[in-house]
Amino acid sequence: MKRIGILSDTHGTVPQQVYSFFKDCDEIWHAGDMGRGVYETLCQFKPVRGVYGNMDDYDLRYQVPGTALFSCEGLKVMMTHIGGWPGHYPKEILKVLLSDKPDIFVCGHSHILKVMYDKELNLLHINPGAAGRQGFHKVATLVRFVIEDGQPKDLEILDFPKV
């Protein structure tokens, strides 16, 4: 069993809620637009898997990929920053989703929290929304869940005023 915390679009800010909501998580997944210093800060707290976003600088792009494909507790995971949503994936993302067939697809960019099952591609789509201050969103959001016996379960969302 592994506990996962997911966030995106921090844009240089790690909200205090990350430390309490993710305290029992084994890993943090960041879906891009981290901003300066966020990757290093999160790595001091928990193991981090991340991708860079369109607003991230070259320093971060040397540390994390633009798209990550990995396995976690028997599930295949794909993570990228700009990924769309079920029925609205960019062509290049759809091509990878069709060829690699992940069980979970994580993306950010929209600042809109969206968790939904894609029946057509047989995957769980997770966009954790935005956790930072920058952007049009009214509330910041974080997602956490458990992977147990090869299944995602117990997904929880925390929303709080962006400060």
C-alpha cells in the first residue's frame, strides 16, 4: 500500500496545507508549473515525482522531465503538465495514452480540479487543480489517495482559500 499526494500549479509557493494534508503520504506527485524552489522544498519533505510545466525555468527542466511514465504499486502512471481531459486530449498526449495504456493519467495546467474515469481509455484521470496563489482559481486544491492491491482508492480532496 502506498499513499500518494498530488498537486500542481504552485507557481513558486508551497502552501502550509501541503505539510498537514500530505503528512502521511509516501510520495508527492507534482504535475508542473512548480516555480522556483518548490521542487527542492518538497523533496526535503517527501520523495517527489514531478514534471515541468510551461512556466517552469530551465533549472527545473534539467531536474525533472516534461512527461513521466512510471509504475507505482503495480499501476502504470503517466504524468505531464498540459494534458487535457477525457475526450479532449491533445493529439500528442492521446498518442502516448493509446500506446502506453496507463492506469492513471495526471496532469495540471488548467487550474481546474478534475477527477474522472475515462471509460474509453480505461484510466483514472486526475487534474489536482492549482495549489498556488497565481491564476484565476478562487480556491487552492490538493488531492491524495491510496494505491492498495493494484487499485486506487480512498481519494480525498482538500480545498482552501488561495492566499
